[in-house]
Amino acid sequence: MIHGRQPRLVFWETTRSCPLRCRHCRAGARAAPAPGELSTAEGFAVLESIARWEVPRPVLVLTGGDLLARPDHPELVARARSLGLSVAVAPAVSDRLTPKLIGRWADLGVSALSFSLDGATPGSHDAHRGVPGTFRATFQAIAEAQAAGLRVQVNTTVLPDRREELGALCALLKLHRVPVWELFFLVRTGRAATLPEISPAEYGAVAHLLYDASRYGLLVRAVEGPWLRRVHHEREAGAAPPRDGGYPVMAARLRRRLGPPTHPSSIAPVGTLDGDGIVFVGHDGTITPGGLLDLPIGSVRTDDLRAVYQGHPLVQAIRARRFSGACGRCPARSYCGGSRARAWAETGDPLGSDPACPWAPELGPAPPGVAAAGEVPPG
């Protein structure tokens, strides 16, 4: 177990309504709100319950869909801040996102604002997000948030047909003084189920490229790619990067744009995992271990969020690293643990091995007589 009795981050999917049409959307977001959204009063109750937790309380991340599709979103942010909660917001870039609203968030003391960029050119990003003009509008919003004094983070989904753009995107973030880059390693759920798979070798190449990117004064984090931490451990110990998966070409392009690395790596040696440091509240109050691990473990309408996080058998098993297959035998499981969401999406076992892990083949099949971890009931 890496994290204690309460998570570091609570994500609340405030709505599934969104004006964008992203190809990888886990929620299948649409223009109209989905049935069963938490009301303002129910949302306030969730915020008040988090405010009663021990210090340091988790950071609350308000996400969607598009947070701005909820008419009461200013009230939600204001209420959370009045309760003393640290709040980060992750809006969609649309006509709803105005300089006045960004300024209001800054006045309320919002801790961070995240935007999504999935391509290094307007054509690439806009084609994936489904709305022309989104790329340029995103950089405009970044500038407005920075002018308001807000900390900005860019989120990027690692996509099969966008991997070679990552170096160029890294250079763009440096140019625009974005301090934090969070990479989402694709989990084929929701709309992403129709996207091509990325091989473990290709994912490994991307992880090594991100290690390189983390040495240019940019804080680099991974979602559903915790083996980035294994790359960090091995590269810091002097291991050579791979010669396959496209890494040499991507690495050469990065160096041509940014020159030799200038800083120590910013990658944290340990981090969160679905159910270990993270808990997710869906638009209808459903509690899951993470946003991409769509496996209900409770509901804020009937259960105490903190009690679910502390006591549900699945999250206890995740924090104890009771995994089967290669993940269960891996020497890096304490600080990696594989993507629980991808294991669930691809194998139906949230405690199984991560099919995208670049190191799983090295571990081979389980020796005779070694039992796999038992299944944990989802509800």
C-alpha cells in the first residue's frame, strides 16, 4: 500500500454533457446531460463529506464531460473553496470557457486548470477532438489562465496515430511555459474501444521518450501507464533505452527540437494507482476506483465515500498488490502495479496483468503450483 486511509485525489465527473466529440472519450459524452446526474444539493453533500476528512484532505478535481455544461458549476467551485478544499478544474475548450470565468476561478483560489492537447498541429488535434478551432482556442485559454496566475497542466492521450507527434508537442509546451504534462496511456473503453491497439513495445518506447522529456524542466506524469516509474528507476540506474518500438526516431526528433537535456528527471519514483491514492465519483454518484476503471464499488447516494475507499475488497486488494499473472510476480509491483483499468477492460479481471506492460513477456508464465490471486467481487 502506497497511500493511506484517504486518497490524494478525488475526481468528480460532474456531467457527461460535452460540446466536443473526442474519439477516445471513455464516457461517450454527448450534448445533453445523461440521466441521473447528481443535483446541486447532492454535490454539496459530497463536498461537505470530503471537507470532514483528515488533513491533508484530498485535492478535488472537477471534470466531465464538460464541467461548464452544468449551470451550477460556479456554485460548486465556490462551495468547495468555502469548505477549504483544494480544487482543480478540467473544462472542455469551448465558447463557454471565457477569460471572465477563468478570472473568477483565480479569484476563488482554484489550484490548477488542465486542458487537453492530443496533437501537435491544429489539423491533428482538431480531427481527434471533433471540433475545428479547438487547438488554437486551447493555446488561447492557456495564455488567459497563465495571465490570471493559475497553474496550468496539459493532458495528452497517447494515441496510435499520434505517437510521433509527442516530441513536437513537448516542445510546444516548453515554448508556452506549461509546467505540467500528464500523459494518458490509452485504455480501450467507451469510444476508445474502436481505436487500434498499441503494442507493449510501442508503449515502452513512449515511456522512454517521456523519461527524456522529463529532463527538460517539465513535470511529466502518467495515467494508466505506471510502468513509466519503472522506466525512471531503470534509466536512473544507467539502463540503456530501447532500440525498437520507434524510440530512436522519436528521441532524435526531441533532441533536435530541444537540444541536450537540461534538468534531472521530474518523474516521481512512486505514485497513484486506481484505488490507491485515487477515487472517482461518476455523474450519477457511482463510486469507482478510477475514471477508466469503470467498475462500481458504491454510490455517494447510499454510501460514505471515504468508507468505500478504505474498506471495499477490490481497492484493498489493489493497495495490497494482490495481482495475478505477470503483475503479481513483478519486482516493480510496489511502485508500478500496472494499469488496473486496462487489465479490467482487456481481460475482465481488475487484478490481472496489464496487457500493455512492456516487461510482462520477460516474466514468462507462472511457475507450476503458483496460484493466481482470487477474483474480488466488484460490488
